[in-house]
Amino acid sequence: MKKIAILNGVNLDRLGKREPEIYGKQTLEDVISSLKKEFSHACELYDFQTNHEGVLIDKITELSDAGFKYAVINPGAFTHTSIALRDAIAGSSMQFVEVHISNIYKREDFRHSSLTASVCVAQISGMGVFGYKAAIEYFKNL
């Protein structure tokens, strides 16, 4: 059974409360619970969220060392700011799909640039929380 990590960065713990007109009303717990229920027969999902850049980088290293091969990552604002996160993704032995709930290319100009996308196998943007499901389906079917 494939093990897939679902990693969420800064402010994703506020999902459902922070700007619901952009990010929706589901909480991160709702999203993760739904994904685990739907994919329990096909893969093992591990989830982690932090608002701290270094902690997220440490988690990537830990998961890579533990043998994880696949990760869905929503770095939040770290997408646009963190060379360190980009390097951690590139230096891991894992494949990543970057997910954004909103369409970052229809938002403020500073959100149009992703430092992490170039070291991910794909990027999903603007499909709401369905983007997580699409990323897991991708890895499940590899």
C-alpha cells in the first residue's frame, strides 16, 4: 500500500475560518478526514500541518528518511517566499504535487510566483479542496 504524506503550511490550520469566500468553509480536519475515509482502501495517508517553515522542512527530511515516496503539499505563503522549502523538496527522495485551494494566478501579483513548483512533479491551483483529491489520485495511479 502506498504511503502518501499530505503536508500543509502556514495558515492552513485556519481553513474554514480565514477568508471562507476564497478558501471555503471546510476545516483542514474536515478535508483530511474525508480524504482518509475515501482512500483508506488504496493508500496510507499521513497528514501534517505547521505554521513554522523550519518545522515543515524538518518534516520533509523525516518523511524522506522514513521511506515516503509521495507527498501532496500546500505550502501556503511559503510557496512564494521560501527558497529553503524549495531546496528541502528538491533534496528529498520524494515526488511532490503542489496544491493551492485558490487560483494563485488570479490573485495578487506576488502570489503568481511559486518557488516550489519547479521541484514538484505537478501543481494544482484553483480547484478548491478537490485539488488534494486529484493529487492523491495521481500518486495512487502511478
